Amino acid sequence: MKLKDSWYNVLKWVAILLLPALATLVAVIGNIWNIPVCDPISQTITALGVFLGAILGISSIQYKKDNENG
């Protein structure tokens, strides 16, 4: 399954910028307001970001291999 370039770019932006920023925001705000569930939520967001980044990295490698082989 191949992604369109526009979808790839959006997902890459989400993985690299949005999810880490959101996880940091949740963690910091949670600590400021002493909200106990914010640590697990921010860790979950971070895990999703890492997973998405890994999948996109694998996809990028496969795409490059396919284009090199014609």
C-alpha cells in the first residue's frame, strides 16, 4: 500500500511536530495543575508518535528501494 505524497507529508508533520508538542503540553499543564492522569496520557501520545515515526521511516525506505529498482 502506497501513500500519496500529501498524506505522507501530513503524517510526517504529525509524527515529528504535533504529537511531541502535544505530549509536552499535556505533561507540563498536568504537572502545573496536579492532574494525576496527565503522565500516562503524555506517555501514550509519545508512544503513538514514535510508532507513527517508525512506520513512516519504514515506508520511506521501501519507497526509495522501489524507485531505485525501477
